[in-house]
Amino acid sequence: MSTGGGAHWNPQSQRWEWAEQPPPPPPLPPSYPPRPAGAGPGGQGGQGGPGRERAWKVPLLVALGAAVVGGCAVAGWFVLGDGEPQEPKAPAAAPSASGTPVPPSGTGPQTAPTATASSSASPSVPPPYTVVRDDGGFSVAVPTGWERSRDEDGSGSFYRRPGDRSALIQIFRVAEPDGVGACELLRISSQALGNRPGYQEVSLDPAPGGSCELVYEYDNQESHGRRRAIERITVAPDGRRWALLAAGPAADGTTVRANLTAAVESFRPQ
């Protein structure tokens, strides 16, 4: 509808307009919902705002990833055998509690440690055990006739009966920071190994002097089907932590326990 003077009714704007008036601008697109109170530019909110919540998600995921990586590194202590993953031969240095890198057990000069037997069994370690002095920086009692093994992929020093791989004793320095308790280290290790075929945690208990002990079993051809292992983290007089492990056929668990007990009671860092 139009009237004289060029005026006409615009049904879109719902008002009278004149011919010389420029056409109305197109309608604006619908605006986004307003930001919550306190939100700043770019969606960064103030205290308690959604921007702050988003900002914390990435550090949380990074922290969880670091915990998983740390768990896998600790799990490398265990010698599962039969093709199971073992400790890398040159793992990265672990930070000490003071932040100074500490070389992991088994790293350093490529010269392999050696062991020599004492002239007689220690009075505190009766037969069938003999005390040996290891170039790794300690002396320990092992079953008489056992020798330092040279074909191991794991960390530290290994002792076995020559020609028999069904049983072993393993000793190495614990390089993880002192702030992580011994039982926590063993708990992380056990959890990381929980998906291995046949793995079973038998017990995990604290021991005197800030030590802790993990007993577990797993399928192992070297030990004729099942192997039992006892892992003890112990604290030396100078505050350094060491891990001592005895393993053998699960059916002969009494001998495995006796080997571990003799090793722990006779162990002397040098």
C-alpha cells in the first residue's frame, strides 16, 4: 500500500517509509549466548569460570601420563623371562630427590661387574650358602656353587647355578626418588605386571627398617611352568635403597624364601 509523496508501508519493518529513504539493512544473524559472569576475552574465565576449568584439563592429563610412564619403568625391575619385556639396557637417568640425575641400576661403564667368593662361609650364613663380593658394590650370600651370570638383560647383578636357569638371585640399586615409598614402588610394579599371562600377586607387606616385600608368581618355562619370586626393597645404613630378588620354581617356594632370607641378612653395601 502506498500514499502520495512516495510514502509506502513496508511489511518487513512494519512501518511507513519514503521512497528516498535507503532500504533497511538485512537482519543480523542471531547472537551467541552471553558469556558467564566474570569471563574474559577468548573464553578465559575468572576464578571458578569455565575458562579456568578448561585450562586445568591438559596438566591433569600430562600428570596421569607421567604416572603411567613411571609405573612402566619400575615394572622393568622384574625378570619375567620367556620373551617377556625386560629392563632396557640403557634407560634414562631417574631424578633423585634433590633433582640431580641418578644413573639407573646396571648403567655406567660397560665393564661387567665380577664376583669373588670369600675363603669360607660367613659365620652368620651357614651352609649351603657362601658370601661373595660383587664389583657392583656389595657382598651377599648365595647358594654355594652359584656364579655371576653374564647373559642377563635385566638390571644389576644376577646369580644362578651354572647350567640351570630355573632359579636366580638378582640385586640392584633402586634409582627412583626417595620420596616414593618402597611399598608404593612395588605396588606400581605389581599393577603394571597384572596383565601378564599367569601373573598373580601373592602378598605385598611392609618389612622392618622402611623396607617392603612383594611376593608374586607367573608362568615361566625356565622354572618348569610356574615361577615364584620374592622382591625385597631394603634400606642400607647410608640411606641408599637396594632391591634383592630371589626366584625359582613355585613348587619349591620354601627354597626361594630361604635364598631371599640369606641374601637379605648377609647383604652389605661397600
